Amino acid sequence: MGILSLLPKKEKIGSDTDKKSSIINKISNLKINYTFIIALSILVGEIGDKTFLASLGFGIEYPNYKVMLVIGAILGMIASDAIAIISGKFLSKFISEEKMQKFSGILFLIFGIAGFVL
């Protein structure tokens, strides 16, 4: 992913854009509550995440505190997402999107290599 984010983007005209827009149109026309769609998307994204696995481990270790564990995990994710959103909004005023993409790609590579080596 880090390498892909460092490559220049090519403008694609045609069927790829049409496919994406048709998928978005199909999803937006569903008669499902958007909150459910967002929650399902986050659920699918978080399965296998280290935070999710750590929460499972804590649930096994401390079975009497499951409700507090769920509340703590939710509040922790809300806090970390809020920090990311606020700092991203702040940084977007000073750094262009292209530079931010290259910087995040480099960070992704550094953390990936460090995680692989260490």
C-alpha cells in the first residue's frame, strides 16, 4: 500500500468510473438505515484489527467486565478517530493532498518494515 501511494495517479476515464458510480447508486437506493450501513462497514473493517483482537483478549481475561470493555473500546475508537479527523483538518490547511499522500505512503512503508523486522 505504501508503494502504491507513492506512484503517480493516472486519470481513468470510462467503465471504471461508471462501475463505481453505479455501485454507489445501488447502495444509496437501498431502503436500509445509513447508520446500519456505516456500522456494518466499520465492523467488517475492524474484524482482525489488533484493537479488536486485544478487546477479545481482555474479554477472555476479565469476563466480569464485558460491558465496561465494550464501552471502553468504543470510547477509545471514538477518541482516536476524533484526534485523526481534527489533526487531518488542521494539516490540510498547510499541506497539499499530494504531499500528504506521499508522506503517509512513506510512513506506511516505515511502520511496515519496522513491524516486519522487529
